[in-house]
Amino acid sequence: MPKEEIKLITSNRKARHDFFIEETVEAGLALTGTEVKSLRDGKVNLKDSYAQIKAGEVFIIGCHISPYSHGNIMNPDPERTRKLLLHKSEIKRLEGKLTLKGYTLVPLSVYFKAGRAKMELGLAKGKKLYDVRETLKEKEAKREVERAVSERRKNNPA
């Protein structure tokens, strides 16, 4: 069986910076035709967006999909609330985890999988300022080690 091809459209790097991602879930996106065409052009912004469960359904709020350039006046609002498609059992499980203190659903990436628009959601807990600083220190230390190793290889090609 061939592996499904995934075409990444955008990822929310800020979410991984500001949150501890505990678990990820793949959800389908309910979109209009011109929104799909805008996605294919890569015109989507996940910054400051989040998912919310209302009446047993999951919605993405604050996700900006730019109007399609060749669309007509019937283009939908770029910031409209869009429905996410998940199984009822997944929604119930997520709803149970969201009742815990400090958890939220944040979009991590949007991509096409087998021709369908999908969104990866992360069950996330917010980082405190000292956590963010610690992450940056670890990243910088790792970068320094990589630099030293590459420098050493360049000087000693033996």
C-alpha cells in the first residue's frame, strides 16, 4: 500500500514555542471552494487562532484564510469560525481533557492529505515565562555544540 502524500501548507511555530504540546489530533476542515483554492496558494495564517468545543462540535476561531484572488464577491469572511471534523469519541475524549486546568486546543499545522484539507491540533498547556527562557537556553546550547563540532571537522578533515 503506497504511503499517503502529505503537502504541508503552513505550520504554527509560535504554538510550539508558547505551549507544551501533550498530544496531537488530526481533524478535517469544513471549507468552501474558494477557501480550498486559497489554501492551495498557501494563503493561511494560524497565528492567534485556537479551537473550541461547542455543543459537541469543534470549531477553529481566529484562523485567517485570505480571500481567493479570482473568487467573486461571494468570498466568505477570512476570519470566520470554521468547523473541524472529528469523530464523536475523539471530541468527548478531548472535552474531558480540556476540563483540566490550563489546557487548550491550538492548531499546529494545515496540510493536504490525499486531496483533503486537514489540520493538526495540539492539546497544549501554556508555558510560563521561565519555561520559555529555559527552552531558549537549551536551544542555544545545542546550537553552540553543533557549531563546535562542525568547526572541529572543518579544521581536522582527517
